[in-house]
Amino acid sequence: MSTEESRHVYRLHSTLELPLEDLRDHIDEAAYPDGIDDVEITRRNNTLILKAVAEDQSVSKYTPTAQLKASVTENRVYEEDPDERRQKSFSWDEEEEEEIESELVEYAAFKGDRETVLQNSLLQYEMFLVLCEIASAAEKGTLTAISERDGDLEATRIVDGETRPADIEVVEGPRDHGSGESGVNWRDNKFISD
């Protein structure tokens, strides 16, 4: 692992969702960034953890590497949209409504801010790149982030699998505006007597 380059993830917000089966296929076929040899997937009840395996053999097995955390949910997926079907036929046209073919599909949901989705600092930027690849494969959800690479800030925005333009805007915070001049000066208030 190169320590010469400075790489950090400062802000991250994710609402990504994709079928668990698609995620596993993506991870199996993915080309990982430098520094990551593999990504291990562990499931604990309804929590999915994708943990980076470092290429550097000198990293202790007790050193926690960066990991992505997702919740696993089940969603019913219909072959035909039920609302569309209702619009096509009127209730008096059919005596008995046919049941629409459906199945329960498990989804991995990467939802939350940086500490919720991307944890631990060793290989954090590299796992962020893995998350960006997952976001590009996801059909639903948004990933927005501010990261730093070699001293330059980068904005990332991926919406429904498509990379979109993103800018970083620096604005004044409420504390900086007016330096407290807009407050009440209680010492010189003529309505308060000694």
C-alpha cells in the first residue's frame, strides 16, 4: 500500500438498493482498486458486510480494514405491474381476478451517511471506489460524496446507476455571518434597569 498519496472520504450519503444476487455477481466479477486483493462478504441476520482484504501482507489480521455495510430486505417483485393491470381491465370484466406472478427478492440496501455505510479507515478510499462501482451497477438509489485525492477535493454523484455532474460549493455557515452583531446587547439595553 502506498502511503505517498493522500486519499480520504469526507462526506458520503447513500440510498442505494440492488438485488443481493446481483451484488454477489458484481463482487465476484469486479476488478478491485490497488491495495485491495479481495472483498469478503459476510451476512449476519439482516446485515451484510463487505470487508476489504489488503494486498499488503504486512497488515496485521487484527487491523480492521474498511468495510461497506448494508441491510438486507425482502421485496416482492411482480412480473407485471399490479397498477398497470388494474387499469387495463375493469372489475366487472373479470369474474375472478387472476393472481399476478411474483417472487420475493432479497435486496442489499446501502443507506445512510459515511459512518453507517463506509467504516474503518485502512483502505477506506479504495472501498469507496468499490462502492462507486456498486452504485453504477444499481438501478435504484443515489450516492453522493466528497472525497480527496492527492490534495484535490472531488465530488461524486451517481443516480440510478448513472454518473451525474457534481460540484463542491463552499458557503458561509450561520456562525460566520455577522460575527454575532445581530444579537441583543443586554448590557446597554435601556429597557433593563439596575
